[in-house]
Amino acid sequence: MFAIFFSEKMTPFLENIAAFPTIIFTIVLGVAVLYWAVAVLGLVDIDILNLDMDLADMGGDTGGSSATDVLAGLLLRFGLQGVPVTIIVSMVALFGWFICYYLAYITFSLFSASFFRYLLGIPVFLLSLYVAVMVTGQLVKPIRSLFQKAQHHVEKKVIGQTATVKTSRVDANFGEATLEDGGAGLILKVRSNDRQYQKGDRVVLLEHNAQNNTYRVVSEQEFSGM
């Protein structure tokens, strides 16, 4: 079966998917396929991409904004919000791969010089990416409500449960905690207005803030004294 991919008839196909700019989508799509293969085994969570990165730990300076804010703005602009980023990336990579492959195939057949191939490769890639994002934005609209219902179910399930802080800190602006659910575990964004918690601290989820999808937490000791 695999021999057909290495036959002489498949050589132009393999050359095209391994050439610029299609190779960019080929790599991303390959990573996405590998991720979903691992996800089927239950080894990773569907929403594994952590966008709430601790820039302070990496020596970064947000300067009043962050890459997370920029990405969130782009997702909102193209109607990609409300769906796990892993699904968005996979869909964009898939559609972008198909579009870029055929655009490059048609365009590059008119030019044999490698210089023109790289020169035209940039606009071909950008056009393919833009169309793929727009198509993905339209396709995720029907399934967005399904994830919202699932999120609502999670909210009811986790309130009052105890989680473990997984980031270096939890304060009023930053933090994540892991809640064991009998499977891969849930990674939740948590906030604390009263005090700061450190990695490994056990906290209780009190209430959910739907506006920024975070949970207000207190320590186990505080919760017991309430």
C-alpha cells in the first residue's frame, strides 16, 4: 500500500508538497495529524494549546499587551472564537494545504526558474492562508454552540472541586490549575483577588467568570473555614 506513495507517478506530488510554499502547510498538517493520533489514545487533551503563557517566567515583557491578546483578537476578527485552537489550527492547515498545493501547481507550471517560484511563493502562501482561515471561520459556526454547551457542562461539574496550581503563580491576572477528572485532566484558567498562590498549591474553584472564561479560587483552608 505504501509503495504507491514512492512510485514514479507519485514523484511530482511528493515534490510539490515538499516544495515552498506548500511545505509550510505540509509540516503543520503533519504535526496536526500526529497530535490527533495521540489524542485518540487519550494521552492529550483536545484543548492542549496553552495560550495563557507566563511571559514573566520566560523573561518577556508584555508591555501592556501580549501575544495571547493579539491571537485572541485575530480569532475574534475571523470568527474563529469559541472552538478549541487545536481544531482551528488543524482545519486551517488542511484547507491551506489543499489550496496552496493547487495554486502552486498551476502558478509554477508557468514558470520554470526557481527565482520566480520563490518570489511567487510568498503571495501564494498568504492567499492560501487567508482563504483557509475564511473557510474555517464559516465551517466552525455550526459547531461553536456544541462547544459552548460542553463548556457550560464543565462549569457546573467543576465548581466546588479542588485543583492543583500548575503555573508558577496564580493572582488576579494570571494562573492555571489542573483538575483531575479521571482522564487526561482539565487545565483551567484560575484567578485570585485576595492572595497569590504558588505552583503545587491546592485551591478550590468557587465561581466561573464567563466573560474571560476563568475561575475564582481560594485555598483549601479558606474554603473549609467558609
